[in-house]
Amino acid sequence: MARRTTSNSTGSSPGPRNRTPQPLPRRRRTFGDFVKAFGAFVALVVLLVGVPGALVVSVGWPLPHGTPELAWLQQEITVGTFIHVLTVIVWFAWAQFTACVLVEMKAALSGVGLPNRVPGAGGSQLLARQLVAALLLVGATAASLTPGLSQLGQSLEGNQRGSVAVAQQTPGGLFGQQQEQAASSAAAAIAEQAANAAAHADSGGAHATKEGDTKYYRIQPPEGRHHDSLWEIAERHLGDGRRYKEIYQLNKDRTQPDGSKLSEASLIRPGWILEMPGDAHGGELVQMPDEAPKVSEQVQQQIHDYAQTGDHAQGGGQKQQAQGGDRDTAHIQLPHQRSGGDQGSGHQQQDQNQNQNQQRHEQAGSEEGSGFSFGLPEALVGAPLLAAGLLGALGRRRRQALWQSALGAVGGRRGMEPPIPTGSAADAQDALLVGADPEGVRLLDLSLRGLAAALAAESRPLPTVYAAWLSGNGDLHLQLAQPAGKPPAPWQLGQDQTFWMLARTDAERYEDVDTAAPYPGLVSLGTMDDSRLLLNLESVPGIVSLSGSASDRAGVFASVAAELATNGWSDRMTITLVGFGQDLTPLAPSRLRHLDDVEALVETMEAETRQRRGALGAAGHDSVLTGRTGPAQHTRWAPHLVLLAAEPSAEDAVKLAELAADASRLGIGYLVGTESGDLPGAAWEMEITSQGKLLAPLLGLELDAQLLPVEQQRAVVELFVEADPEREDANASAPPFLVDISEQGRPAVYARLVGPYEIIGLETPDGERSPLMHEALALLLLHREGVHPRVLSSALWPRGVTEDVRDALVERLRGWLGHDPDGTPRLGTDATGRLTLAKSVVSDLDVLRSLYHEATQGKGVNSRAVRGRLLTDALVLVRGPLLADRVQGRYGWLTHEIIDAQLPLLVADIGLALSAFHLEKDRAGQAIEALNASLNSAPGDERLWNELLRATHATGDSERLKALAADLVSRSGARGLPPRTEALLDELLPAWRSGVAAAG
């Protein structure tokens, strides 16, 4: 039931685009910072210059001046010899420390990747790191006191400009790496020569240009760590960085001089030409065509050629969009706006249009309010990975409840029907069904594990991944901390050496592999246009801070916690919640834990940090990533992610910063809330606004945040609590949908779902719509409580569909089912807008439930003959698995259902009841027949096998009992027999173990 936006563009997959950043408050340099920097400078001078100088002056050359002879080794060891040996050791220590300083200085100045580890350095490198960080604290390159933070483009102490520009290189500007050096001599000439034209324009006023003049800007080459960006261009020449979107729209998808195109606002290259809005001003602009400055003929020709690709040459922007396929706005365009576009791949184009219109209508529905056609929580509908995780965890919880109930773990509750949610819980469940993308989760998991297996096969370590981008067409982009060479096939290099990309078509060819989940700490933060950002919390070298109001932060924290607790691309992890989330623990009690205060957190994390450092050292691993490569070791290197919603005190913040300094190597991640936005040790600062925007301005990000508001959070938790078999009111669940099983209750429409799909009482629909209508009817029959129209459309069209197509199908389905004799349509709508079937439309599953209910809780309770007849009739209805002949590729929504667990349990209960009925009259043979019939549909039910052992023992045939025991042992495999079955065999066949051993 995945709903995925499909791009109609060709070429490379679009990544997310930059939005409007807003500045966050920054910590200013203090006098203490300068004192620390001066102290670090003095210490470095003493250690790097003073130590070798003192050794040269006081000791001199400590080694022999000639080739050592044997007599030299036999000389007496004097004080001078000892001093010379000690001097050599000091020289080696000085050389190692100097290497550490150079390594740390290079990493801090380049801002690319984590510092390399100097072999055997240990404390020396740590000291060098602290001194270098303190020295650079007041400079432009200092990121923070934690190692390797500069590559995040995040500085707590000062100059941030380079970070902004570097971030523009990435799909969303996140964790920017250096752009390729493409400096052009013509660019510098344009900057200088354009000053004359700009001066002329300024003399007549800031905006005194002829109407019809067009201005152009040539993107400047990088200067050090600073790279040009649309934001800064707009800020310099338009007076407002937020106007970068105007520049982007003027130049989007137009061919640049190097043959490439501007498709993402965050991806620009030196030497490109940009058309500017008419009110642009400044000395770097080139005014064309009226007042072009004297530039080289080559550059002037490039500008003239580029001018011919503008809107005036294309017949307007709308026409250009229609012809070129606007990747950014296609999902909101009306069909008639695309009539001039590409006519190829008709069915694919239709699917794309349907998906785009579906998205538009869903957005409109959220604005209409609580109308029954819409009214689902959009926060869940718009979070496909979170919804898939929650839906999968909920299904597992319900299956667990069914099995516990069947095995007698919970009172006398049979548990054949899970509680039907109502109110907000029902809406939340429908939203999960509509929004979930289980196929996307499956492919993400296969892709990441497949990458880990491929790297292990090549004896290569896992690269550090800061983030992942899932584009609208399903392509996966991994953003690496630093270049890691060529990725293993079918992965490819992305836009530069720090991006690995896997196309969806290649991901679909992956198969399950037995390897640990390599990046379990990935979690969705939000979307930028049609691409979704997943941050790898455990890899960030420091704390991730989140500022904003407490209520806004709560939605982000709840979403992150819920997705981490239920995602499908991790094996094991620990998620510690502090200051919130005590009511979230039902989502995943084995993963989520709650601490009351920061003091308890600090104490806990100090102990775990020590333990993980020791474990890594003992295992000989540099980080948890090297520990995860090769055979699965996820139980040992599972991540520990800390979510601290309340701002810690200054003292606690410093302690957390110290713990987080080495956290990425240990597989520990920290997400900490703050009111002020100023948090020590923060490697990446984010802000959540009241409009639901997640901002990281220095990284060029403005995401539509993924949130889990309090109302939806409570509704989701209610679903899990209701599914808990140990809740106090578990026995108060409503009985299943029952039908009249007498002759007078013969239905007008009867569908056989248990086994091959058949419909009695209706003509088969003509044409290609017949399979679709059969599938819709099956969905409605399995949900007698009603199906939301949006759930129906998501089930039948996982890629999306327009409302008119959905409504047309509903009307055809209503006409096909017809009316009851009193004129009531057999397909109706309840007060909540959900589609419901009349009682005259019945399935064999309804009859099966009704027969068993009547036999065990109705007339069969007081009449043995009636009970036997009803149970026999029920078992006859079982013709095989549910929808045995369903078309491959359809009925994907069944993966969200628990009918695959309910039906075998129901059949097993019927078989057990019928067996007990026959054994009451010592009819062991008939009891065995009933049990064998049930085992055909429920072969894994331990209760049936145990009862079959008892019935076989009742026949008195010991050889038959031995054969059955041997069959059971062979079926159990390496896991062995369940304890209850072993105990029963010990009772019925004490010598069974020796018999099995002899047979083996």
C-alpha cells in the first residue's frame, strides 16, 4: 500500500533542492576564548619547537656517529648511555606528536572527513586535537572542540561562511564536501569588467535599468573553503537571500556552457551562467544584451547562447515546463497543463499523472477540514517510512497477541478477532494504511545490507555515512563523511566522490543476505520537495541540537523515536528517551527505555561509553562500522541513540559534549533539545518552526519536517495498547461479524475466500476492471467494520490515483453488487464515510467464524449433536489458504493484514474442538481425521500436533505413535521440539528419545 511520487523526468534522479534558510543565533567569541587560543599557541610552540631545541642544546646527537661494532655492545652502561636512550625515545615521542598536530591541523583546515588516526598515538593525538581546536577557536576554520566537526559546516565560534557554500554541493546542502575546482580565468575578468556597467547602473539609481534589459551572473570559482551559492548570490545582488528561488526558476533546466543543467538549487558549478531578475544590482553582473561589458569573445558568445534558452525563446515558462517535464512542480500540475509534453510510455505517464493528482487531492483534503472524504492525519499519511514501521510493528504485536491467546497465555480469551479501533485510533490506522511504503522500506534494507555484504566480500570497511536521500523515484543516495573510493556494483558514484547512488531498478534485484544492518541509526527528518532525508544519528561526530518551542520540538522527537523503534532497516538498538516519551514505550518495549532526568542519563552514558571503548579495543576495531563488516555482529555493535527533549543545564551540557566527542566511533548518537539554539559540542544545529519547517541554514536545508503531533501520537499508542494481550480489558473485545447460518439466512452474494476465489450470485464483470473489482470486494469482505475510501484507493493503486478514478470504481462496484429487495444498496457508506457491505453480502470466512462461534458459544453449548454438526460443516469449508489463486502482483495490501495468522488459528481451533468432540466417544480415528484436515491449513500449530499425539495414543497403536514422534522430530529441525511437546512425548512414549536416536 505504498504511495510513491514518480517523476516524469528523464536523466539522473533529482535530489532535494535548497529552501529558505534563516539564521540561527550564534555564540560569540569571549575573552576566555582568546586566552585559550594563546595558551594553546604557547603550548604548541613549546612542544613542537622548544622540546627539540632543548634536546639539541643539552644532549646533542644521541646516536653513534659510526657503524656500531661488537665491542660497543660490550661496553659498560653509563649514565650518559641511559640519557642517550631516553633522548631517542623523546625524539620518537616528539615526532609522533608532531605528526598528530599535522594530521589534526590538516583535517581542521580542509574540513573534509574525520582526522586520520596516527598509529599508537592515543593520548598524544587527543592532546594535539585539543590544542589545535583551541588555537583555531577564534579562527575561521574552527568547528568546535569535538573532533572532525568542521566537515559538517557547523561552527560554534565564528566564521560560518564557508559552510554555507560547501553545503550547496550536496543534494540538500547537508554535510557539504568540497566542490570540484573549476576555476575559470574569464570569471575573474567578468567580475572586474562588469564594475563599469554596475557603476553606470548605480549612478542612475539602484534599479535604473531599461525595461527589457537582462542581467547575467557568472558563478565565481571557489576561494579557499568558500563556494558560491544561490543564497549568497541573491543576498549580494537582490538584497535578500530568500530570493534565490527566483534565480533558480529563471535558470532551471537550461543548458549551461559545460553541457549540464541546473536541476537542483543546491547544485551550482563555477563558470555557469545565471540569468538574474531585473532588479539585480552589483559589480559582478553582466548586463545583456544592451550594455554588455567588454569581455572575451568566448564568454560573450556563451552568454548570448545562454540567453537564447530563456523564456523568451521557449514561448514562456509554462511551455518550457510542458516540453521539458518540470521535475519540481509536475506533481501539482493539472493534466491539461501537460498536454504538450512527452507522449511516450503511455501507461507509465498515466500512472505518474494519477499519483500526482492523488497527492494534490490529499493535500486539498487536509485543508477541507474534517469532511468524511478526507479527515485522516496527514502527519502519518505523509511519513511513508514511519507509517510502514508502525504498521509492521502493530501487525507483529497483534499476531503475538493471537498466538499467546491461542496457547492459553491469557485467560480464556480466544483472540480470533483483534479489537476494532474506533475514533482517532481508527483514523490513525487508516492513515498508516494509506501512507505506508513497505516496499520502500524493504528496498532500503536490502540495499544497505547488500552494500555491507559486497564491501565485506572485497575486504573493505563500511564508509561513514552521514545521511541518506531517498528521491521521489526510489533512488537511494548515500552521503559519505569522506571519499571512500569506487563503490561496489551496482552502486555508482553520485555527483562527487562523497556520494554513492543506487538506482531503484538495481535495488530491486537485491536478495536477502545474512549480514548485520550497517546503518541502523538512519532516521527520517523530513522532505525537500520529492526527496526524503534520513540522518544517520550514530555517525554525527557530536551532538545534534534541535531548537524551537517545546511543543514543536515534541513532534520531531516523537517522530524520531517512533521511527527508530519500529523501522525495518535495523536489527537491534537501544533508544533512551529523557524528558519525554514515557507513553511511547508500548511501541517497542525491547528498544525504548525512559530515564527521568539528565543526571541519570549522564551516569548511564559514562558507563556505556567506557564499556564500548574497552570492547572496541579488545576486539581490535577502530569503530562499530568495522565491527559490523563481515559476519553479523549486530548484537554486539547495536547503536545506542539518546533523545533528550529538555535543554540540559550548562554543566550537564558540557558533560554530554565530552561524551559525544567520541560517540560516532562507538555507535552512540545524541539528539538534544534546546530553547536558545546554543549548545556546547553541537555538530549540527537544527531549528523547528511553528510552520513545520526544519531549518539548518548553515547547511542550506529547509525541510518539511516529519512530525508526530501529540494527538496522532496518542492515537498510535492506543492501537498498540489495544493489541496488548495482557491488558486488563482484553476479554471485553467485541464478537466477530456473525451471519445467519440457517436456511433462512441464505445470502444474496456469497464469496469464497478460503481457497480459490469464487463469487456466487453475481455476474462476472466484463473487461479489464474485473480483477480490480474482485480485489476491492475481497478487501471489503475482510473488513466488515468498513474501509476508508483513501485506504481502498491506496490498496488498489499503491502508486496513487485520482479521486475521480477511485469514485468511478466505487460506483461500478456499487452497481455490480446491486440492491437488496428493500432497495438498499449492498455497498453503503457509514457516518464516518467508510464503505461498508450489507449483511446480504457474505464470505465463507464470515460463515466459518459464525459456525465456530455458534458451536462453542451458541446452540452447540447445550447440544452435543448440534456442536458436532456445526464443527464438521465448518471444517468442510476450509479448501486451502486465503485467496489461493490470487493474481501475482496484486493484493499487496494483505501484507498489512493479520488474516494470515487469524485463519490458521481459527481452523486449528475448529479441528481441536472437533477432535475433542470425537474423543469424548472414543472415536480416535475420526479425531485424527479432523486434526489432519486442520493441519493442512495450520501445519505449524503446536496444539494440533500435541492433540494428534494424544489421539494416536488413544488408538493403542504404539508403532503408529513412534512413527508420528519421528515425523515430529524431523520437522522440528535444528530448533528441536517445543518444551510442551517434549513433555507430552515423555508422558505418552517414554522411550521416544532412544527410538529417535536409533532412527538417526
